[in-house]
Amino acid sequence: MKITILSLFPEMFTHVFGTSMILHAKDIGAVTIDIINFREFSTSKHKKVDDASFGGGPGMLLSIEPIYRALNSIEGHETATKILMTPQGMPYHQDKAKELAMKDHIIIICGHYEGFDERIRSLVNLEISIGDYVLTGGEIGAMAIVDSVSRLLPGVLSSEDSFIQESFYNGMLEYPQFTRPQDFMGMKVPEVLVSGNHQEVDKWRNEASMKRTKERRPDLLKKTVKKD
Ligand code: ADE
């Protein structure tokens, strides 16, 4: 899979994309990531990428031209899935990560500062928000997408790390897990987990997963029911 990111701050990605699972995904060739600084596509003398809002108002807006030119410079941009990061986008969740992991090429546009010219919306297929709060730019959201998508690509996770049992995989939160010591200051591991009875362990985990989801995220259960 190919991921291209348009950002004014490419250096923000260096550590995140050079570490842990994303690095591994790149190393095994599951994903290639290109980062384009769209300031390079500004035709103004001082490489300006923003301007004042027509009608007045505080702050500057990203202009459409540098982004339009940067997009057009990307091979295969016509058929790629083009995503704009914005708090006004559709809320991001695991199902969307799975959907994006099936694509050949995604392009993520990161805005920054006050906002962007509304016409930039016409250049993309999808607008994504990573939550109901305002970030300074789309970069942190783009990192969240790249991380969550990369780990779903074939061969990236080992069977031990498998996402099959992870939270959200089947629309529920994961069951509680424990490791040694069996007794930490009186806090004991549930007896069934050390019983060696795999059927009982599975049953306990299913029930614990359901209980935890009901308590913490009842909205997830409603979604699961609706889908079926
Ligand atoms: N840019 C600024 N805030 C954002 C958010 N919550 N999600 C995605 N992109 C953003």
C-alpha cells in the first residue's frame, strides 16, 4: 500500500514513522510512505500558502492552489483515495481503518492553523476527524490513520500480536488481561485464567469483554446490533 501525506511540517512525522510498527511495516514493504511539503508548490515569491478570509474574520486560511498543484504532482492521484483531516470530518474508527487498509493508495491532506478555503473540500473523497477537539493541524490525525492502517496490512503483525482479539475487532472492547505475579499485594488473577481449562477461559473472556463494553462503551454494542 502507498500513503502520501501533504503537510507543511514533514519533520513532525520523522520519529513516529521511524519507530515500532510503522517502521516494521515499511521495512517489510507492506507500506511506502511519501511526505510532500506543499509549500514547495506555492508560486508566490515568498512561498506563501495562506491568505485572509473573504468577508473578514480572524486568522489566515490555507489557499487551494498549492494543495491542488501538490496533489496533481502525485502519480496515480486520480484514482487514490484522497482524505482531508478536519474536525468537521466523519469520526474515525476501526471499521474505517479496515476499509482504508484495503486501498492501494491513500493521500492525506493536513491543514494547519485557522482553517482552509472551502473549495479544498472539492479535491478530496473523504473528510476525517479523529475526535471532537481542535488540533493545531491534521498531522497528529494523519499519524493516527497511518498507524492504525499499517498494523492491519498483511504480514505486519505476528500471530502473537494478532489483532483478532483486540478491542474493536469484533465491535467490543477487549477482555481484561493479567501477567505475573499471580498475586500483587492482594490483587489476585481470576482463578479461571490459571485453571488450564481453555473452554472456561474463553467463556470468561467473552463474558468479561461483553461486561466491559456494556459498562464503558454501550454505544459500541448498539452499533454491532445495528450492523447485524
Ligand atoms: N485538524 C484539527 N483538528 C482535527 C481533528 N480533531 N481531527 C482531524 N483533523 C483535525
